[in-house]
Amino acid sequence: MPEEPCQCPDCQRFYREHDRLIRESPTLRQQQELSWAALQAFRTLSGRVLEDLQKQHGARPAEATHATPVGPTEEPADALHQAMADLENINAHLFSIEALMERIFDVRVPEAIEQKFRELAGELAPDPLNADRLRLNRLLHQTPDLPDRS
Ligand SMILES: [Zn+2]
């Protein structure tokens, strides 16, 4: 028997978001645009926060780059500089991801293939408010001790 997917609130939120992204962007072109916009939004925002922190607090001191874990006496300034170092890392990684992503964004496929994308998107992530889907969900979630209604 296949393992049941986890149903904790975090995972459920992920499934919902995952399906929504398929449903609302059901073509290759739309998935490309969506991923690109998400990446750029992430870069813009975290880059701007880092810039602002650096302006306010100056670049982090050199010793923060190889700081050993600090105990409860840790100064708030250390936490701040650690956060700035983390943000710098994130921004560097986002930059690398952008370079990788550029390679998959130039691809265009014929309309027949885009139609295939739409078709399978509808199967993978059907509209949760669709009447057939609601009926199916009710069937799937019928408690076992209820009499079979078929
Ligand atoms: Zn989970």
C-alpha cells in the first residue's frame, strides 16, 4: 500500500498552493513566467532589506564571517550581523538560480504541446470548487461504517 501523504497543516498548505499554481498557470509559458516573477520578487525584496540593513548598521564586521555559535550572552548585534550574513548568502544563491533558470526560459513549444500541458494540469489539479470534484471528495471521505450508497 502506498504511504499516505502527510496531512499536517504545513503539508496541506503546500498541497493547496502546489495545486493552485498548476491550476492557475497550466502552460509551459505560464509556468516559466510564474517562476521568473517569483524569483525576481524574492531577489528584489531580500536584496532591498539587506541594502537597508547595511545602510543602517554598516557592513558586518569581519569576525562575524566565522563566528562560532554563541551562548545566551549573545549580543543582539551579533544576531543582526548573522542575519545579514545569511541574507548575503541567500542573495548569492538567488543570483545563481537566476542564471540557471535563464536556460529554461527561452524554450517555446508548439501550441499542441501547450494544449497537452493544459490537459494534464486539469487532471493533476482540478478546480476544488468544481462540482465533480466535490462529489468525488464526498465519496472518498465517506466514513467506512456508513452503508455503501452505490
Ligand atoms: Zn506534513
